[in-house]
Amino acid sequence: ISLATSIPRTILYIILVPIFGITGVAMSYTIGSVMGLIASIIVANRIRLSIFWKLLALTFFLPLSLAFLFATFDVNYIIGIVTTITITYVLSMKLHVIEKTDGSFFIELMPNKTPKAFVTISNKFGKIIDWFYR
């Protein structure tokens, strides 16, 4: 997969950069990435890996559409980032893209010195999270 990505990129860098400049770099990188994606799909099919396209699309397009919406309305980037993360997380739970145990997993990854207040607030929101899974 790495070779399927790197070889077209390198060849296209040599060809397109002198002609198009920085646009040639972007085109080369994008075409190489698409070639890597195609190689990944071929490998996945050969090893009979199930790809859940609906969940993958939701994971990709949900935050992307929110970010586009906030950029269109010129929302402050800090508010946009926090809101995008929050809404994406809540909608992902409601659509069952992520499970309740995923949140617990992230809390377990936090350092031992995590403030107790954060854990307490997290536990209080447990009831709200349970509502999303109904």
C-alpha cells in the first residue's frame, strides 16, 4: 500500500511540479493518496475485510458538514471547534456510530492525575448519554 502511494507521488512530483508549481505538488499528493486508497480497498477485498461504508461515511461527513456550516456563517474558530466536537460526539452516539463504552475507554486513557471534577462531571452526564442510546 505504501509503494502504491509513494511511487505515483514521486513520479508525478517530477513531472507536474516543474509545469504547475505548488498546484502540481497538491495534484501529485492527491493522486498518490487516491492510488493508496485503491490499493487499500484491493487488499481489504483479498483478505475479506468487511468495511462498513455507512459508518465510515458518517464518521467523515458529519464533522465535515458541521465545519463547512460554521465556516460559511463565519463562526469564531474556537467556538466552531468545540461545538463541532460536541455535536459530532452526541450525534455519533445517537446514530450508534460510536458506543457508550468508547467514552469509557477514552476516560481510562487519561493520566492518573486527571482532576476528580472531570470524572464527576462525566458521571453526571452518564444519564444524558444513556438517553441517547434509547
